[in-house]
Amino acid sequence: MSLEGKTAVITGSNSGIGLGIARELAKVGANVVLNSFTDRDEDHALAEEISKDTAVSAKYIKADMSKGEECRALVEKAGVCDILVNNAGIQNVDPIEKFPVEKWDAIIAINLNSAFHTTAAALPMMRDAGWGRVINIASAHGLTASPYKSAYVAAKHGVIGMTKVVALETAEEPITANAICPGYVLTPLVEAQIPDTMKEYGMDRETVIREVMLARQPSKDFATVEQLGGTCAFLCSDSAAQITGTTISVDGGWTAL
Ligand code: NAD
């Protein structure tokens, strides 16, 4: 499969899953636009590294996904958007009565509203190009809930609902919209939580991973950013042309429980 000639815009892609997706899409020939809200040399260096490794065109565009106009500007600045991957996301864990209002607002803005704005900006480009893929990175928490994650669970369920609407609005066109629902993925963000959790529970690394982090993941193994990138590449392939308005879980069996 080749995505040569297609351009993918991946929000929140200077680390973790977004960066993994960008690398995998570049490997199969897509030009990629990386994004986050920072504008550091190392952000631009990531794009240069992908470009060097794969010979695709890669660039980094700063845009804050908590701001609607910047979400739309990201797509406009990209100039082309055949594949839109809405991946930017943040988390906060607190009981609902203590959940900070500003955290609620930021999670809904970054994890849900940004996908509305980028999709609205990207669909006309996909229609002009006669082909498009909208891929929303939701979560197992888009299909199930956990205590203390009210905003995250609400945003991820919302993103799946919006995915279905986009799929229906584009159903007769060569455009698809789907959501990927990862379980636990070993990103730098998750890796950084391991030492504190080891201290908190008095457990070694392996026990923390197996008994605490992967307690709800029957495979007892993390999903990888490469697997998520591969799932995105599959959704961009001709084999997936009739897959629209649905979710693909990459969660080691979490949602089968
Ligand atoms: P991460 O923290 O490594 O990546 C999040 C990305 O979003 C980063 O690139 C960050 O810079 C970016 N971002 C944050 N705020 C932003 C803003 N205001 N504007 C632009 N970019 C912003 O985390 P990750 O684990 O790679 O998560 C990526 C996505 O995958 C998120 O939507 C997350 O909810 C989802 N997810 C992660 C897991 C997991 O276990 N890691 C599981 C399920 C779903």
C-alpha cells in the first residue's frame, strides 16, 4: 500500500501516539504535518528527521488545539489535508465534585472541540481532492468509563458520536470517518507514571505494569504507537474504503470484558 501524494495532518504529534502515527504514515509514503502548541527547535527537528528517514515532505506547524481558530488555521496553513488525524489530548483525574473547572474546559476543548474545528476546515479540502480520511483517536474510555475521569470520558464518548455524524454526512463520497480506541499505550507520558506508581504501591516495575496499569487490559501488554500508526495506515487503504462511522479498538481485549 502506498499513500504517496497524500498529506496527513496529525494534531498533537510531537510525542507519543501522534508522533508514532506520523512516522508510520510517512513510512507508507504520506507527507505529514506535525503539530503541537510549542514552537521549539526540537519540534521542527522531528519533522526534519521524518523527512530524512522516509523522503516524504514533513513539516511542523505550531497551533494550540484548545483554541478553535488555531485548529482551523492549522489545516489552512497545511494547505492540503487528505488525512486528518485528531490525536491531541490531555487528561486529569479527580472526583467530579473536586474536578477543576478549568481542567474540564481544557479537556473538552482539546480532546473534543478541536476535532470539530479541524474536521470543519478539512472536509472542503477532502471534497476538492475527491478523497479523504478522518481518523479520531478516541480511547477505550470512549466506549467504557472509569471513575475520576469525567471530562476525559465525556470528551472521548463525544468524539465517537461526532465521528458517526461525519461518516453519515460524507457517506456517499470517497471520504470515511472512524475512531480508533486505544487501551493503555506505553507513551512517554505513561512511562513517566511508572516510578511514582512503584513508590505508591511498593511494587517493582513489572508488577506495577501488570497489576495496576494493565489491570483492565486482558492481554497484559501495552498497545504500541507503531500498532496505532499501522491501524491508521489500514484505515487509509483501499481495503478500508467501506469502513466508516465505526470504532476500532486496539486495547488487548479491554472492551471485551
Ligand atoms: P502525549 O501526552 O504523549 O501526547 C499528547 C499530544 O497532544 C502531545 O503531542 C501534546 O503536545 C499534544 N497536545 C496537548 N495539548 C495540546 C494543545 N493544546 N494543542 C496542541 N497539541 C496539544 O499522550 P499520548 O498518550 O500520545 O496521547 C495521544 C492521544 O491518544 C490522546 O488523545 C489520548 O487521549 C489518546 N490515548 C492515549 C492512551 C495511552 O495509553 N497513552 C490511551 C488511549 C487514548
